[in-house]
Amino acid sequence: MFNAMQQRQFTSWIATGFAGIGHTYSHLFAPIFFTLVPLALESHLDLSHGETVSLIVAGNLLFGFAAPLAGWLGDKWSATGMMALFYLGTGIGMVMVGLSDTPFAIAFWLGVTGLFGSIYHPVGIAWLVRVSVNTGTALGINGLFGAMGAALGSVMTGVLIGWLGWRAAYLVPGAVVLATFVAFVFALAKGWVEESKADQAPPPPVSRADTYRVIGVLAFTMVSAGLIAHALSPALPKAFALDFSDAGGGVMAVSSLVGLVYAAAGVMQIVGGRLADMLPARRVYLYGFLAQVPILLAAGWLSGSALVAMAIVMVSVNFGILPAENILVARYTPLNHRALVFGLKFVLATGIASLGVVLEGTLFDLTGSFTALFATLAGLALAGTLAITQLPGERPAEASLEPAE
């Protein structure tokens, strides 16, 4: 039998595992689809590239903009109940995409998948923060699972198409997600996963004024960091293609280099999470933003192998600040509204910040290089750094403050 401390550690690691697996699943359905489009769906549906790609638009919109509603339900009803719905609905949606034949049916079930997939980021992260003991480390591990999900989606799709046909690319992972739903419900029934209403590692109390101040600052920095991340997503493959496509290897060389960058960035989230456990989260967040300024400026003047090396550092730092950011969100958000706020964060960091793709394309078309883009992104990092200096300093846990409600 476990003593109280061992039980706490056990349930924390079980929750970390389910939350990490869920993060992987939440990043599967779009990469699978975008890999399927040129390899199978265009010919199967007899549609143009643009017509085929448009089938996922509703799913992507629901994945982003339904997140606050999912977070609100997680706060008001049940975080574990919403996580169970995430596994169930996402699994059913993916299986039904694989069984569909018409464009309308595929678009509909991609929409269902996106709707249930929207549950994860607001509810799963808020739940993980609540049940974890070493919160930064848990968030870092969780971030690695998410980063690996995007890479796994593309690789797995190519393998399944070759072995079993395009339908298997959704049927197989959908069945795995449904099996995880069964395992999650079993863990709930056994008491291995708990519906915690209080943090395992409670943050220090904060004042209402500090809460409003932090929310304002973080809203700005989350958009800034998101714009940088979204602009880098199309910029790096294009930059690598300009430097390496003619040097041998072609598409595989470029895709492998991009994969290397993001794999390293995923690992860096564990490092960032560990630092956020050891040091004040505000300091980790500040130095992470500040470090991006010279890195981004330097990247604008590099090419070839030097750019690849700098890109690994650049994206790793951008990803590495996310655990500290999530800790700050949790610390200054009332417990009964935390999932809702994480949902709103998801809209800012992935919805509004997706304009970074437009920024990247516009500046490259105007200048023919990435120097102006990286300089602009460095400016965003500098603005974020200055904003973070306005965050309140770390307060001791025993401080007596008016709690935010």
C-alpha cells in the first residue's frame, strides 16, 4: 500500500502520462490530413489541392475558437470528465474520417475531431497544473509530447498509407485514442486519476491588482511569442530549401532538418520546465524572451549549416519559455477560472498569433530574403522583454494578500 506521499506522487505521474499522451493526440489530426492531401485524398476525391485542403478549415477553426468554451466547462463541471470526452470524441471523429467517402462527410468528421480536440489545451493543461507536484517539469514533459505529436502524425501517415491505404491513417490512431479513453475511465474508476479541486503545489496568494496586471502583460507576450513561432514555421522550411535543396537530398533533406529543429525544441521544453521549478518563473520567462533578441537578429544574416545551428537554438528558446509562461498563467489565475483562461490563452497564442504566417509571407515577398523578417521578430522579442519587466516580483508563499476571485 502507498503512504500519502507515495500516493500523491503516483497520481501525479499517472496524470502527467495521460496529459502527455493527450497532448500528442491533440496535435495528430491536422498533420495526418495535410500529409494525406497530396499523397491520397486529392486523387481519391477528384478535387483540386485547394478544394481538398479546405475540408479541414471548419475543424481548425473549432480546434482554436471552441477552446474557451471547453475551458469554461472544465471549470464549471469536471476536468476529468472533459478529458474523457476529449479522448472519446477525438477518437470517434478520427475513426469516422477514415470511414468517410464524400468531401462533406470528411469535412464534417474533421470538424467533430477539431471540436473535441479543442478540449485538450485549456482543460488538459489546467488539470495537469492542478495535479502535478513539480509543475514546471510536468509542463516541460507535456510540451515534449505535443511537439512529438506533430512529427509523429506526418511520419505515421506515410507508413500507414504504404502498408494499409489512406483510411488506416485515421482509423489506426483513432482506435488507439479510443483505447486510451477506456484506459482513462478505468484509471478514474480505480482512483489512479483524480478530480482535484486544489493544487498539489499551491502557488503563493496574489492580489487582485497583480492578477489584472499580469493578465495584461501575458496577453501581450503570448501574442508576441506566438507570432514568432508561427512566422518561423513556414520560414525555416523555405530558408532551408533555398540553402539545401540543390545540394542533394531535396525534400528529404529539408524535411529532416526541420524535424531536427523541432525535435530539439521539444526536448528543450523539459529543460525550460526544470528551470521554472528551480528558479522564479518570471526570471526564466524574462531571460528567455531577452535571449531571443540577439539570436533572431543573428539568424537574419546566416545561411547553410550555420543557420540550421542557430535555428535549433532559436526555436528551442522560443519553446523553452512555455512551461514558465503556463506557470505564470496558473499562478495569477483564480483556480475556478483557470481552464477558461488557458482556453483564452490558446486563442491568443494560436489564433491571433497565426497572423505570423502572413507576416512571414509578406516580408519575404517584399524583400526576397528573411533578414527583415528576423529583425521584425527580434523587435517583437524585445517588446516582450520590456513588457515582462512590468510583471510583479515573486512573492513568498506566506504573504498575506487579498486573493483574486
